[in-house]
Amino acid sequence: MTAILFPKLPHPHRTRAAEAELEVELTMTRTAEMSDALQGAVDRGEMVPWFQPQYDLRTYRLVGAEVLCRWEHPEWGLVRPNDFIPLAEEIGVIDEIGQCMTEHALEAIGDWGINISVNVSPVQLESAEFTLWLEDSLARLRHPAKRLTVEITEGRDLGDVPPLVARLDRLRRHGVGIAIDDFGAGHASLAQARRLHATELKIDRHLTGDDSPETTAQIAAAVAFARDAELRTVAEGVETTAQLQRMRQLGCDRGQGYLWSRPVPRDEMARLIATA
């Protein structure tokens, strides 16, 4: 991240061990400062939604968007989620951040009437609180709950967790979609899709950008699985026309990526929808 920069001054007599020790101290200082700053960031209005549109690969129509969290820190500027979400999970503030982004997703559905997906950390699903809150919020939504998709993000294997699956099943009964994010990277797999009773597979951007025969076969197998299981497929990270055509030929239903638009603030997303 560009924030919290500490100058690393050269020292002619400093050993490699001393340099490594200094780097550890600087990292700990950065982490401590960020941990303090994350406390109350939602209440201060620093967590804001950005949106990346999704397009139907058959009609090329704008059909949805993913809401993405951005941290607008008053001194550090715009902080990307990869720089703070893992820490937010660790220090216990991910619940309020996740609920804030889900509120923005529901608001966007109400205003625009399109499909909106939102990232949900497995940490949020460890208790029933988030699910109960979302069920209550869905009851007040003016549009069908099927407009909302929760994307399960994971940095570790969830394993076979019956309580988590039961909570997702409650949401599914309301019509909410369940997406496996970053399929093909890390722990996201077809087995995970089966365990979590997913309704959508999001093909990881690294697969989208790799046109090797092995990767092409992997994507084709995932699309075939999705069709058999009646899952929607979304190609992430589409940046070129060639990638668009390849993912379309492989049978992906939707796409998102820089070819159409980078993530944008809410007002710019509203203009994209108005001119679609």
C-alpha cells in the first residue's frame, strides 16, 4: 500500500541480520497503526463501496455489479482491501465492515434493480448474527432477494463445516445466490462448490488470462460442472477482446474486468447503468 511509508535509510555498517530485524520492527509498527485506525473506521464513514460491472457474455448487456470495499483514510488516501481485510479479520472488525458493505449492496439493488454481489468473509458466518441480520434486511427489500449474491472469500480451507453450510442454506431459501470466489486459486474448488451448495462459480482472473491447453481444459471442466449443477459462471479479470471471446466460447455466462470498467465509485457506476 502507499500509506504509512517509513524511510529505509542505508547504513554502511548494518548487517543483514540487523536489516531484517529493522524490517520486522517497521512491519509491526505499520500493523499496529493500521489496527488502531481500523477501529471505528465504519462509524467514521471511511469504508466506502466501489462497484465493478458485470456483463452477459451472450448479449453484452450490463446485468449486475460486484460491490468492493475501499478504505478512504484521511491521511493515507485510498487503501485497497488486500491491504486491510486480513487484518480486519484478525482483530475482529470484519463483521462491521462486512455488514456495512452488504448494506450498500442492498441499497444499490433498491436503487438500480440489478444483480449485486458482495464479498462475505467466512469469519462473518462463524456465528448466526450476520445471517439473521441479513434475513431481516431482505424482508424490507423492495426487489427480490435473488438480486443479491454473497461471494464466499477464503484464504484457508473451510473444510466440511455444517453450521456454515446451514446458514448459507437459510439464505438460499430466501433466494440469495452463493458464489465461490476466485475458483481455480487457493482452496476454491469444485468440491468447495458442492459443500457450500453454491449457485455461482467465479473463474479466477489468473485462469482467465492463461490460454494454455491445461488451463483451458480446467475452465471447460468447471463450466461443464456448472451447467450440470445449474450454476452460473462469471469470468473475472477480462482485460482483452481475445480473453472475452475465449471465455464466451468456453461457455461462461458473465464477465467482469478492465475490458469494460475498473472498479468505480457509486456515482460513476450509476452513470454506467444509465447509459447502458
